[in-house]
Amino acid sequence: MIKEILEQRLGIKQFSKTFAVILLLLFLILWLIDSCVMPPYVHSIATIKVPNITGLSLKKADDIVKNSKLRVADVREVYNEKVPKGYIISQLPFAGSEVREGRRLYITVSRGIEKITVPYVIGKLEREAWLDIMRLGFNVGDIEYVERDDKPDGVVLGQSPRYGINLPYGATITLTVSQAPPEEDTLGIPSTTFEDIPLGSARSYASQFELVLKVINPEFEQTYDNPIIKPDYKRTPLTLYKGDTVWVEILPIY
């Protein structure tokens, strides 16, 4: 048994020595290739400057790239409101970079202005219509209030542009909204009238009832277009009369 164990150990040592020699030979071969073979091959490839194709049409840029002995590896398309559709927004490597012949270029091409279908909001409440429009990326423009006896207060009667057409992202949609005729001998209105409505609507209501509207956080007026507000009930009376001040807070959009 001892003899067999010694023979096994000697066999393992012999294998380890053989394996080490093979690794050393492989290392030497790789070193020779890297030091002696690759440098002449790499330096034999001509160096050229990358042409400037940013701002060109994809077809024209393709001809320039081929004549420069380069090749396009990938073309990515993105929406862009400033660069016309089919024209190049950016390239990598950048223009003027020195590269070897055959280098691959990565190009970003404009898909033009993103267009979205205008939603149908006629018949909806003003706040609901406002949220539908903003959710799609449009802006709510001027709101015209029209007195109607046959319609509930705050219902959208019309919209412009009309529904169903495609408009660029960020386009403005104006609304016509019903407004109940003022009641005679009204003693006051509840401050909840100004709960969760657009600032533009709140100002119209304040003007109609001869109230003074003040915004607690006016800095947000520059951040949001016609933002949603709510009353500050600590400062605003529960029932409002002519000449009262309505303190409102702009609600941030998350």
C-alpha cells in the first residue's frame, strides 16, 4: 500500500511539472505575438480623421462614411424637435478624431417632432379634462367660460384644436366651459369652490364673485402651466363674501 501511495504522489508531481511547462510555453507564444506580430500589423493600418456628419441627412452621411473607409455600426433613432427627421443628431467617435480604417461609427438620427393624438374631452368636467390633456403631454391654454342654463356648471362645451388630430408634444389646447348664471341675492359661496381646480379657473371665479385671490407659494407659477390649487383653510373663511380674500396653495405635480 505504501508503494502505491508513493507512485500516485510521483505521478501528481510529474503532471504538475508538465502542466507548468505548458503554461510557460503558452505565455511565451502570446508574448511573442503581442510584441512581434501585432505591432507591425496594427501600424500597417492607415490612420484617418473621422469626418463631420452631424447635421447631414442619413443618405448623404452614408456616402461620406464609405468614402472615408469607415463603417456604420449602429443607428439609433430618437424624437427631436430641433433636428428635422432623417438628419443626424450626434456621432461617435466625434468628428476630427483619429482612428484606424474600418473603425465603426455609432450614429443618432432624428425621428422629428413627436406627435400625439388630441383627446376628446367635450362633456367632461373641467378638472377631469385638464388632467387628461396634461397627462398626454399637452398644455391647457385659455379657458373661456360661457353662461349656460341647460348645462351643469364646469362642463367642457368645446375644445380647440379639435380631437383626433395629431399635434406635437407640448402643444396648447384651449377649452370652452359652461358656467352657471349668477344667482340673485347670493349671500356667499363656500371656500371649497376653490378646492382642486386650476389656478386660471380660480382667478375667474374670484373675479366673478369680486373676491381677492392670493397665492401662498407664487414661485411655483413659473414651474407649472395653470397648476392645480387648494384653499388654505387656516386663512380663508369657510363662506366667502364680496371683498373677502381667498388664500390658495399651488399643489406640486409628482
